[in-house]
Amino acid sequence: IDGYQIQYCTNKNFKGSKKVTAKGYGRTSKTIKKLRSGKRYYVRVRTYAKVGRTTYFSSWSTSKSVRAR
């Protein structure tokens, strides 16, 4: 595993979502900035691995509902 891809959105169907990448296998957290305080966000994660020039992704995890602080 080369890292994690995190997808977040205010829509639980992830329409218009944004993605951030956390590089590194041992990475355990990632701070996402510029979220609206008190707003509910839906988040899901998948791993990725690079082999040569090709990047392979796992399937998305189940989504989790969180509130921004």
C-alpha cells in the first residue's frame, strides 16, 4: 500500500465530492481544511498501490457521517 484516498461530501451519494490523498502506509490521520463548522459530511476511504506506471485502487469503505468542528 502506498497510501489512502479520502473522499468527502455533504451529499451522502457523494455527488460533487472532493478527494484528498494521504501518502504513506503508516499514515493514520489526515486533516481536511476549509470545511464549514457544524456541517455534516460523509467520508469514505480506499487504499491505493502504484506498480510501475499503473495505480491500483481498492473498493471504497462504507461511508461514515461526521460533523466538522
